Amino acid sequence: MPALSRAEGRRGWFVAGLLLAIGGVVCFSLRPIFIKLAYAWVTDPVTLLALRMVFSVPFFIAAALWVRSGTEHRPLAGRELCLVAALGILSYYGASFLDFLALQYIPAGVGRLLLFTYPTIVVVLSALMLGKRVTAREIAALALTYAGLALVFAHALEGEQKNFWLGATLAFASSICYALYLVAGTEAIRRVGSVRFTAYAMTVASAACILQFLWLRPLSALDLPAPVYGYAIAMAVVSTAVPVFMTSEALRRVGANTVAIIGALGPVTTIVFGYLGLEEIMTPLQLAGSALVLVGVVVISLKPGKAYRPSS
């Protein structure tokens, strides 16, 4: 009976981790939907990003204070703080701002699909920057992913959407920023801890977004319709703070490999939400391309020979 109880406890721990990972993906997938809905009222990524950070930063400050109060808290050296700040600005500020800019020109589903290519970019950057060997499986995954993107973008060659390529370039640049953050920040996250790293990095990124607004926009720019504030609060809570902590706990319970594979749901859920909430439509050719991208990213995220082992 004790052995059975332990097995049931491990199974429950793992299932809870899976549910947290799925919940995090779904919440993250709603972010481009909220952005597109807000753009129906005001097309100003600087102001909208600042509002998102204003409403989300209290959660990250609270998390930072909670981590500092822990009995095992280790003060960070100045060099570590600078690295965390730089990575926060690169990812949560740079990547987010590029994403906001991109969604002015492309559908939410396509934007999410482009952002989701970051695992393949990590492989390329690791080979170029760290000298890591690219395996045959990774080459096959890269071929699948970018063949899928070629299908998704095929309609842009026919000039169906104004500024489509500008938006696609901005979204892909956002994905590159996030991939750079992962390549450069993996060791820092391991040393600092995922929750503390996220809390500190998000706080710095929030400050950068707010300062950008104060520098580029007058305070009168905050005179916005009530729905814009509603979408900004939803973005901050539902699609920023909540999924960040859900994903952190999922990583602790089921591991990065499982979380990365579940992340393949992201573009699919965004496409579905875009169809239901924004009346966005993807052609059968684009859906086939999206499927190839998802298969390629899942293949590249899999790590052969490493089975999941529950935490004790």
C-alpha cells in the first residue's frame, strides 16, 4: 500500500505538471489575441506594451520579494545582476516590443507560429556561437520547419496582405531575440533559479518599457478608451504573470523537454482563438505549413534516451 500511494503521488505530481504546462500555453496563446483586439481601438505598440508591463510588474516585484525572504536565498553578485538585467531587456523587452510591432501587420496565428520557431534558431545559434555539432535529426527538423514556413508565407508572394513581409520580419526578429536569450541565459537561469531570474528580468524589462513610453509619448497618450485598459489588464494578468509562474512550476514538475513539446499547442490554440475571436482565416496550404512547423519544432525539442523521472 505505501508503494502504491507513492506511485499515485508521483502520477498526480506529473499530471498536475502537465495541466500547468497546458494552462500556461493556452494563456500565452491569448496574448496576441488581446493585442489585436486592443489595436481595434488604438494602434500604438509603445503605449500598449507599457500598459501591459505597468499592470504585470507588481506580480514580479512580489515574486522577487518572496524569493528574497527564503531561507536559502543567496545574494547575487553585481555581474550576475547585470547579466539578468541584460537578458531581461533582450527577451521580455526587445522580443516583446518586436512582437507588438509585428502584430500590426500579420494575423495573430502567423505571428505566434513565427515566434514558435525559436527552438530551431537556438540550434543554429548554438552551432555558430558555441560550436555545438548539428545532428541529422536536427537538420531534418530544420528542413521541416522552414518548408512549413515557406507554405505559410506562399500567399504573401501574391500580395494578398499589405506589409505582410514587414510583420513577418519583425516577428522572426522577436524569435531571434528570444533564442539569443535562451542560448546566453541557460547557465544564468541555472545559477540564479528560474523564479528569481524571471522576477528580476521581468521587473527590469517592465522598467525599460515604461521608460520608453515616458520618453516617446506624452502622458496624454494614456487617455484611452476603457476597453484598451481592459485588454491591457487581461494581457498583464492572464497572458503574462499567470502563465509565467504556471510554466515555472511545470518545468519543476515535468522538465523542460516535456514543457517544450506541450508548447507545440501554442500556435494551434492561437489560430483557433484567432478564428473564433478575430475571424482570422488560414488557407488549407497555410494550415499544412503550420503542421510541418509544429512537427519540426517537436522533433527538435525531443531529447532521445532521456525518460521523465518524477522529483522526489
